[in-house]
Amino acid sequence: MYQIPYYTEPTRGLIPQYDNKFNLASWEPWLTYDSVATGDRLDKPTLIVHSEAAAIPQGARAFFARLRGDASEIWLDGVTQFDFYDNPQHVTRAADAVAAHFERINRGS
């Protein structure tokens, strides 16, 4: 799949357990799902952790713009979509941000 290091490096995504198969019945719902519109219905505190270098940053911004209420965002510089999967530094930064979000929500502040 693509010539992207995540998919071509055996130390990352190119592992024997990954069979690179996609159920064709998944195409229509995958292509027609409007994830941005769901922002209108979300009423829980929300944190977006994203990057301009990750997948569809304009979609993340559009989703965030539709959120009402308690919403915050953190944009990490130069972090690719694949870095969010397995780069310890960036996974830790994202996970720490999520943990701080939940701690704040649980404190009620």
C-alpha cells in the first residue's frame, strides 16, 4: 500500500500479521460518511490532537469549528499521520494531552 515508510518498513507497518485486505462492502459507507457533520451533535468535552502534516487537517479544523461547548485543540508541528501510530515521542505527547484533558474534565474545571 503506497510507498510510504510506515507501510514499507518491516519495523513499522510491513509485518506478517497485516494482510492488506479491504472488504469491498466497506467502500460505500467509508466514502460517504460525513465525520465533520457529527460535530454538530457532539455535546461532550472534546479535545482534538492533530497536525498539519497528518491526514486531512482541513477536515479536523472543519469538525472543530462545528463543535459547541467545551472544545479545545492542540496542533503538533511536523507530526505525520503515521507518527501518531508508532513514534513514541509523538504518541506520548498526544496521550499526555488526552490524559490532561480527562483530568481537567474529571475535576470539573
